[in-house]
Amino acid sequence: MTILYILFLFFLADSAFALYLGIQGKRTKPGGLSLFAKFTPGAIVSEIRGKIASTVFARNRGGAIIRNRIKGINRRSTLQTTVRQRLSALSSEWRGLTELQRSGWNSASPQFPTQDNLGQQIFLTGEQLFIRSNANLLLIGQSQITDAPIPTSFPAITANFTALTNAAITVGFTPDPVPAGFELVIFATAGVSAGRSFVNENEFRFMLAHPAAGISPADIETAYTAIFGTLSATGLKVSVKAFLVEISSGLAGIPVRVTQIVA
């Protein structure tokens, strides 16, 4: 930690002049206070993410930024409550596994690398892998597993809107039908301004899991209406995210996104 702290101090010193001259408070509060500042990382630290105390380091399309941490209102929606309860239950179930089972998950985790928010390869802990796999299985309505999975290969998939109106919302996909041993999970967003070019991950909501042997296209209109209401305004932009989940392991494939404007 001492070395990291020293490096961070070098980083701040290297960036101070850029912050002094290059602060660009594009967004301000009513009192004129800057909500974030753009900055240029130096040679000591090329990129930093996360938060230290009340300062958040991030990146958007304009480059690296530093902003104040703003704690959002916890509205405790039904979705939030369900997810939290599910994760809490899985954490308890991890503690209820045998030592041999936990050892199996810990040993398996290096076989399933993932990426952090810097795009760097990282490895989950055994507990994180257990929770992620079983959370996916619960999402698609399948039985949970207690033994660690083995690596598998996932078919490459594509997705597209075959209909996007106030009367029909269907998502086409390949391979068609859904391969044996997998389910196709589909998420979608509410309609947003056509001028927006980026949709945050937390804006997606689960629509349905299309079963193995299910044919293209998948009809998500009923699920979409139940969550977001009728898609009545033309000119809005809707995004969907689709990925495969292996039924036997809960492992998820790489998601694909598609965006289209309501006709």
C-alpha cells in the first residue's frame, strides 16, 4: 500500500499543472461549482479508475475525468430488492458448501478470466465464480449447482430487431434455433432520445430467456410492456443486449448489443 500511495502522490504532482490549466467544468451545479474536471494522466500513472475518499476517477468519451462522488438515492425498487436478496442467499449458500466444494471453485477460477473496468484481465475468487454462475442459473429459471464447472466453448451469436413498433417488439438472432444446452438471455432498455450515443449498463432490464431449440425471432413485447410500458413514441432509440447461458454451468457468453430507432 505504501508504494501505491507514493505512486499516487507522484501522479497527483504530475497532473497538478494539467488540472490547473485544463480543468474544463463542462457540467456545473447551480452555484457554478464543477461536477467534474478533465485531466491528462502523466508518465507515472497512465490510467486510474475507482474512488479514493470522495473523489472518483473515471473515463468517458471525452477522456479521463475526476469528479466528486455523488451518492444516489436508494429507492429500493422491486428489482433492486430481488437482486440483493438473491446475492445474499447465494453468499450464504457458499458458506454452506463443503470444504472440498469450495476448494473446487477456488481451483477453477483461474480458468475463467474476465475483465475489469480498465479492460485488464482479472480472475474471480471461487466465491465470486460460484455466485455469478448460480445467479445466471436463477435468472433463467434453472437449478443451481454446487460443484465448479469446467471451461466450455460458446457459439458466436448475432442479434437484430426484426420488429420495433408500439405493437410488436421482436429480436432476431443466430444461431437459429438456440443451441442445445444453452438459453438465450435478452435484456432491453427503455426508449431514449435518438441523439444519445451511449447507454449505461444499468439501464438494461431483463426481458426473457429464450429456451434451447427456441426459434428466431424472440418476442419480447409482453415483457417489455410490463416493465417499461407501451412503446408509443416514434423516433426513440431502444437497445437490446443478448448472450447465451450454459444450462449445466451457469457460464455466460460474450454479450452482443444492437440499437434501433422506433419506426
